[in-house]
Amino acid sequence: EKYKENKEKVSEILEKKVLTGAEKIAGKLGIGFKVLKNQAAIDKYVESERRNGKEIKRSTGYGSIHTDRETNESTIVINEELAKEDNVITTAAHELLHGVLSNTLIDNSSIQRKVGDQLIGELKNISNALEKNTDPGSYRNRLFQYVKAAEESKKGTGIVFEEAITLLSEGLLTGEIEYNETTFTKIGDVIR
């Protein structure tokens, strides 16, 4: 019982650090940042944005990033209750990286694919990144959820590879993926 209590305290501290850091960086990049209490608050925010003429999709996940196609302004939205319930402390960093990648890759699926192909190739060199895992929240299983969704929607795989990068950042933060300097130098070279 004491272990569980201490683990929750540590998670809360880390979550606050990640949220604070991501919000600070988002501000410097001109990306809005909202932490909303629960799904009802997110739905209310989405409806408000739609009434203001913005195209915004309803999200039921831990977080999302929305970009106004007219102004190109982005806003990160975090579902505090859901993230806390599932003990996911990396959502803010994940969504922030989407914003950075969007600015870098400029929604170019051929660049996304090139970076993603290189990333997947290099991840195969990291023993623990793509191993079978029964945990539905594991890097591998979450990545393959995006692969399946891309195949089913026929929208292409550029976004899957962007997700591979954002999920990789989470895996590194949580320790699920071990850092390998050679591998990450190669991935960095592709991005540059």
C-alpha cells in the first residue's frame, strides 16, 4: 500500500514537471496549451471552437493537438483525468513533439515516410523497442494501433511515422526504450 502511494506521488511530481516544461516550450513556439479536467470539458472546448468557425476534431484520448488551417495556429489539449487515471505522464511531451514535427515536416507525407522508414529500421536495432509485449500501452502495441488505423482509413502512412517519433519520445521518457547513441545519431541525420 505504501509503495503504491509513493509511486502515485512520484508520478504526480513527474507529470507536473512534464506539463510545466511542455507548456513553457509550447509558449516559446507559439503553440497554445490547455489542460482540461475531463472529457466533458474537452467536448465543451471542441464545441466552442466549432461555433467560432474552427475545424476541430473531437478527441477521446489523453491529449491532442489542433491546428487552425486558416491561421496555422496550433493548440495542445490534455485530458487531465484520463491521463491521470491511466498514469500516463508523457502526453504533453508527445503532443508538443507533434507541434514541432508539424512545423518541421510541414505535413509532407513523403518526408514523414522517409523519416519514419529510417526510424523503424533503426528501432529494429534496439532490442526492447519492437519486441512483442502484452502491455497494450507498450511502444510496439501503440505504434501498431496507428499502423492499423492508417491502413483502414487509407489516408497513408505519413502520420503513422510521425506517431512513431512521438511514441519514441515517450518510450525514452518512461525507460521502455533504451537510448543508443549510434541509432539516435542516424535518426537525427535523417531528420536533418
